Amino acid sequence: MRTPEPTHDESHNDAELDRVRASYERYDTEASEQIRRDAANPGLARLISEWHGRLVERLENESGLDLSTARILDVGCGTGGLLDSLIRAGADPSKCFGVDLMPNRVAIASGRLPGARISVGDAGALDFGSDEFDLVCMSMVVSSIPSDELAGTVCGEALRVVKPGGTVAWYDIRTPNPMNPD
């Protein structure tokens, strides 16, 4: 693994990362948030499944990406749902990587995805060299970042680690979102 080039000033990021961590800890502990975000919710499960299916279809039909040989990074991988969908569609788990800020989510993803390399990390300072991945995914990441500066840094990191001619698949919601004060 090559040494990553620094792309941001770490001193200002700590407070922003603490805000993001606090939001996700609240999502994990408050009953109202757990109900809204429960993967067993049929509507949410259907929405996520449909998005994952559309992504796989577009990757295969529009980008020409061969999932079986592609090196894939999921930034903000959460519990590993997107990587799981990509692996079921033919991605090689040994070429799949995930990074998430929350250790509890990394633990779940690691258990769910044997063979994939999942780690705790800061999306604004990815621990990968430039041009390492054929596909970089970010699902519901940028809308979780309170500052435009850090959001820009995260997007820059995704562009830095994707190979020339590679694909960044970015799915997010419009902000501000009245359902998400964070």
C-alpha cells in the first residue's frame, strides 16, 4: 500500500468528526431513530435493495466494470450492506474494502463479509494510495457531514483513490433534510 498524500488539515477535522460520531451514536441509541433506520423496515429494505440493484445494473451496463476483478472501496460502509450486494453480484471479497468512522458498524460489516477488508477510518484522510480502486462507493456519506469543507475533502479523497477511468458511485439525499437535523 502506498503512502497516502495528505489532503486536509487534521486539526480542524477533530471537532467535525466528533459531531458526526455523536450523530451516529444518537442514531444507534434513540428509539425513534432506531425505528426510522431499522433495516427490517420493509420500505427501507426495499429502497436499499432497489438502489443496490440499480447500481449493479449500471456498473455492468454503462461503466463496463467487471465486478469479479475490480478493486472496490465503500467509503462510509456502515454495516456492509452495499459491499454485500456487490459481492452477491460477483465482486471478489478479497478485493473489497470498506471504511467507516464507527467501530460498532465496522465490527458488524467485518462479521458479515468474510474476506473483505473493513476498517475504522476517516473518510477525509483515506489510508490508501492514489489510484488504487476501480470503484469507489459513497452512499449517504456526504449528507452526514456537517461542514462543506470536510464534505469537499471527503469527495476529494474519493477522487484521489479511484483509478483514472474508474468509477465513483455516489448516492445521497438533498440537504437540508427536515428529517435529519444533523
